[in-house]
Amino acid sequence: MTAFAPTWMGGQAEQLFRRHGEAVVEDVDVATLVASTWWPQREQRRHAWTIGALQEWCAAVAFVELQQALLAARAPVDLIGATGRFVADEMLHVELACQMAMAFGGGVPMPLEVDEVRPRVDRSLAPWQQAAELAVRISCVGERVSAPWLSADYAAAADPVSRKVLARIAADEAPHGAIGFLVLDWLEDRLDADERQRLGEVADDALAALGEVLATRDDADALVRRGVLAPLRRRNIPAGGSEFVVR
């Protein structure tokens, strides 16, 4: 197991990256945090932002997997291109979270093994089925669940720098949570009853994996029903069969 330790190349690599997120980081003056009222909580904050950076890194890994499946399935060009853009979004989030952690004294050592954070998918299935499964697991569940909580964190943040960073990250989560349903819409004609049942089970499995996190939120049930189950059921995907979902 290796440590999570993001690095920066700079130069031309940075210039190419900035074509995606230009002017975003320049607007975030993390140096002002040193004198902020949040500074006494620096250990807690540096730990939280390091976890945030790691989670965003894992989200980038997930979207890479989805894009590869869409490429293999010969999905529409715009669907494939959107997932590639989302990888860049997530890496920008990693950068911002790392900057915040550094402002509070540096990142906290954490383990990372990329193979272990890749989203699970049945590799024996056809490419389009793998794409559908990953779309449900990553976007229809994962991103749809995280988006409202990021917005809530943004609303609760007291210092202007944290609010700006969280607002930038939260703004990306809505399209990240929409792409999965677009993949399902593209595959509408291929989804027979058995495949829809399978995808419902995938959604339940993904929700169950988030069980401990969801259990800490008072609004989890409403969030899952409105943001995940309802749009899946509109597509005749019978998610919500597990006991956890309707706790």
C-alpha cells in the first residue's frame, strides 16, 4: 500500500491543465486562512481537506473507468467527452483540496492503492453492460448522494475561502450526477427486464456500500428517494429493494 501524495509538474503540463480550470485557483487565496478564525482548528481542518482530496482522486479514477467502458461500447462522442471532462474536474478538486490542506499545515498521511479504489464491475459482461453498471454505481448513486451534502457544507462554511472552494466543487457535482442517467437513456432500447433488474441490484449494492455515511445524515432517506430511486424508477429500474434504502 502506497501513500496518497499528489505532486505537481508545472510548466507546460500546468498550462494545458489550466485550459480546463483557468482562473479558478487564482481566485482562491488560501494564504488568507493563516490569519482566519479557523486557524485554531487547523489539525481538524487539514485532516478533513486531505480526506477530501483523496475522495476526489478516487472519483477521478471512477470516471476514467466509466470513460473506458463507454469507449469500448462505442457510446456517443459527447457522452465519452463529458466523462473525460469530469476527470479533469475531479483533479481540479484534488488541487483545491490539497491547497486547503497545505494552508492548515500540510496533508495528513493516508494510504492509497489505485487498484483497490477502482469501482467494481462485472468484466465478463458486454462493454455496454459494464458502462451501464458503472454509470449507476458512480453517477446515479455516488455523485447524486454527494452533491447535496457538498452544497450543505458550502452553506455551513464560515470563512470565505472555504466557501469559495466548496462552491466551486459543488457546482461540478450536478453534471457529474446527471451523466449516469444520460448513459441509461442512451441504452434504453437495450435494457430488457433482466438487465433493468440487475441494474437495480447494482444501485442497491452501491447504496449499501454508503450505509455508514448515510446513517449519519438525518436527510439521507429523503435524499436517496428523491435523488437516486425516483429517477431510476422512472427508467423502470427497480432500485430500492434493500432494507437499508428504506431504513
